[in-house]
Amino acid sequence: MALTKVTGDLVESVSGSQVLNTATPMVIGCDCKNNAGTPNTQFDLDADIIVLRSSGGSSVVRYNPGAAITNNISTAGSTANGRDQAGAFTNSTFVHFYWIWNGATLATLSSATAPPTGPTLPSGYTHWAYAGAGFVDGSGNLKKIRIKGSWVHYEAKQAALNDGSSTSEVAVDLSGFVPANALSIHLNTNALLICSGSGGARYRADLKIIAGTVFATVARVQNTTSQAAAGASSLVVPNVSRQVYYQWTNEAGAAADTLNLDVDVSGYKVANGGE
């Protein structure tokens, strides 16, 4: 249905769209995932409402845009439904997915560049809206993710730390699992304590986002002699330099024979306007 041109924020009319001069780029009902048939190189973008913005400040609102649109990161560009650069994306880096608009057609674009800079648009395209980011692994394949709203969820957990046993503060690098522009990170932890000393032991596993400051105690485990004790937790932490710190502390009893802490990344939150 064609919209009537009026004064104020609505500055022109386009069939099926409203063109605004004040709206912020955003998506509502974002629902994106790896393509079922070609998941390693193709990504399907879908949403209920998409607000795309130009560098000049005007915005286009696409309501109920229809079926998902597939982006192919193997297609050289800048070209609609491909990538915004001629060469392939660098392995072991994050790729950012966008919707783009040329006045008549809604398409997609993948880029190594995150907002607010945004992608290099193909000829004729003037507006973009951000969906989120996915990781291209060492073989050039997209990790399987699902973007729901502003949260990007891995289909399989990503192990950031295995069997961490340090009683001193140690940094855990998350840069291979979380893009630099992520707002928050969803972590899952599992802890194990084994102590054969007389009377057993009680240990605490702390997680920190700033060195020297405990953000959360993710496990407090206690056992008796020759028994194992375990604990688990799930928490959301702010993205601070794409890392966290962990540390075991002996609260009571003998020294442990075994201390193991696992930290897995389940997903991350991005600023696509649906947060």
C-alpha cells in the first residue's frame, strides 16, 4: 500500500515503507540463523520490523518484510546478498550482517566492519540496519548461531576455559567467541573439587570482569575425605575487553588434589536496536 507524503518526520512515501528523518536503525523480532542447506557460507536474515538509516540521516521502515533473505559470504562485492569487499573475509574473525535498501529492494550484506561505521554499500544502496555478528573459523566456515532479538546464541557451547585450576588470578581470553562490539556475554561454568586430605576441603571459584574485583562467585564446593564435589552456574557479564578472570580460593580444610573450572560461552548481546 502506498503511503501519503506528509510533513514532519515522514518526508516521502514509498510503497510498503515509511521514510523518516529521525529514526534510529534497529530491528524488532530479529530471527537469523545459518542457512540449512549451506550453513558454512550462507546466513539467513529475517525480522518483523526493520528500520534502515542512511548516512544522510533519513530512515526507511520495513514492516513484515517477508521471507528470510540469504547472505552468501562467498560472493565477492560490494554486492547485494554478498559481502562488501572483493576479497574473502579473514579466517578466525567476526563478520557483521546487515540489511540494506536501495529505494525499492531490501537485501543483505556481510562486512568485516561493525557499526557505527557500517558496511561499504553496493552501488544504488543508501540505507542499512544491523542484525548481528558471527564468527568465521580457521577454515573459513561460519560458526552456527541463532540471532534472537539482540542476543546471538551459539548452537553449540564454545569452550573458553577447560580444567582451570589456578589459585592465583588468571585471565580467560574470550576474543575468539565474542565480537568487540558485543554488549554482554552469556557464560556457563562447571566446577569440580577433589581432596583426599583429612576432613576434606571447601573452595570458592570466583569470576572477575575487572582484575582484582570479584564480579560473581560461580561455585562454592565442599567435600569430605576422598569425595568429589561439583558446582555449576549460568550468568551474564558485561563485555569488558573480551575477557574475564577466574581464581580458586581455599576457604577451609586441606589443600585440594584436583581443582577444575570450565567456562563456556553460550552467546552474546549486540546493539541492533532490539535490545
